[in-house]
Amino acid sequence: MENTTNSTYYIDYYDGYSDTEDYSVASPDEDVHLGYCREAACIIMVIFNVIIFLLGIIGNGAVIWITGFKMKKSVNTTWYLSLALSDFLFCATLPFTIDYNLKGSWIFGLFMCKFNSFVMTLNMYSSIFILVIISVDRCITVKFPVWAQNQRTVLKASVVVLLVWFVSSLLSIPPAKFRETTNIGSKDICYSNYEHHHKTVVLMRFILGFLIPFLTIFICYSILIRKLRANQMSKFTKPFKIMTLLITTFFICWLPFQVVSILELDRTEHSSAFHIAQQVSGSLACANSFLNPFIYAFMAKDFKKRCYSFLYKIESAIDEET
């Protein structure tokens, strides 16, 4: 067993334990609180994660199939394919988190501990960056339609997507670097050993993964709304609504998690209410990964008449973007 003296383990939302715990007094013969999932909040979180996994794999898999193989390649399908791939990859790692929640012990080794953290951080950055790119693309298309028609190509969009994934991967390395595994009693835990870098990681995640994208999207939407109202460009109404829903959903899902993460920096002890707030905000952040396909579906043409065809509705919604 590794020495736990004077060690503080930061256990983030994707660990199944959303609080910051001090195990400096842990005894080799006791399991602390890392037992099996028996509390109501834990059971609910496991069920919720199972639902996210199932709906996310099916929904995002459908979007990947439609945008990647069924529809004609375009700039818009490139954006939505990247968004679906990011969410699909995230959902594919959820079984590791679900198992961790149920057993209270990480059985997958150090590599998967780091990789799980990397994938989930990658999902956050790549999703918000793609939403920023789509917002900027919408703004340019409406503001400079002639230039956009001549310059917007699938090749350029693909290069932008690759750049987004590259930058997102670089930003996802620090959280994964600080991930470690250790043994406490009869349980193995996967935790973040930030040492003195906890505040840096959290603030970087908030500024680069939330604040700056939010301000960029807000500026783009302000320009879009002014332009659309001035020109009465009704043909952009449906794509504009879809993008508004996607972005609103992202911020609703991730804002509580970002706020709780910031509040955690000034806390040395956590109440049960704060612990629940961390669990709820973490699960809400995870939920964003399965919602996008259903937004496409519900915003498609003739939803009430075509509720029998989920795939048709997704394709119809994305096709309207093109």
C-alpha cells in the first residue's frame, strides 16, 4: 500500500466521487468511505450515467452514420460530425465510471485512469470549441455571404476541425498528467494529485473551456441577431434556432459544474449539501453528451407527423443547415 500521510486527493466528477477528500488519516486496515454504491444519491447517479451511455451511444452513433456516410459532405456536416464524435467518445468511456461508482474501487490500472480523464476533458474542450467555430461560421456566412460562398470548403472545415482536436488534446494533457492511482484499505482509487496546481487547472478549464468561448459566442450571436432582424432573413431561422438550442444546452449543462469547481477552491471541508451539488453538477455536465442528437430530431421538419422516424429527423435537421 502506498503511503497516504499528508496527501490530499482531488476526486473529480468523472471519478464517481465528486468531492475533495483528505485521506491523510487513512489506515491500511480501513476502507474509509470507499465502499460499494449504497446511498440513494450514488444509485441515482449510476442509473443516470447508464441512461446517458445508452442514449449517447445510440444517438451520436446515428448522427455519425448520417453525417459521415449518408449525407453529402459539406461544411455543416463536418461540424456536426466532429461534435458527434466527441460526444460518442465520451459516452464510450462511461462504463469505466459506472463500474467505479458501483464498486468504489478503480480496477482498470493507471493508464486507463489517465486516459479516462483525458477523454472527458477532451470532450469538454472539443465540444465548446466546435460550437464556437459554428457560431463564428454562422456569423461570417450572414455578414459576408458572397465571401463565405467562395471560401467555405469542406477541406478548410476539415483542417479547422483537426486543429480544434489538436488544441483540445493539448489542453487535456495537464488533467491527465496529474491522475494517479493508489490503494486505501482494500480499495484502489483513481484521483488527481494536483499538489500545488489545483487552482491553475481549474481556472484554466474555466477560462479556456467556458468564459472565453461564452464571450465569443455572445458576440457572434449579437451580430447575427442584428443582421437577421435588419435584413429579415427568414431562411436562416431554423438553423439559427438549432444552434441556439445546442449552445444553450451546453451552457446549462456545464455552468453548474464550472461554478462548483470554482467554489471548491476556497473550501477545506465539504458539507453533505456541497457534496450533492458536486454530484448533480457533474452528472449534468455528462448529460450534455447525449442531448445534441435529440435536439436535431425535435427541431426537424414536421416533427409531429414524422415522430416514427428518429433517423429521418436528425438528417432533416442537419440537412436544413446545408
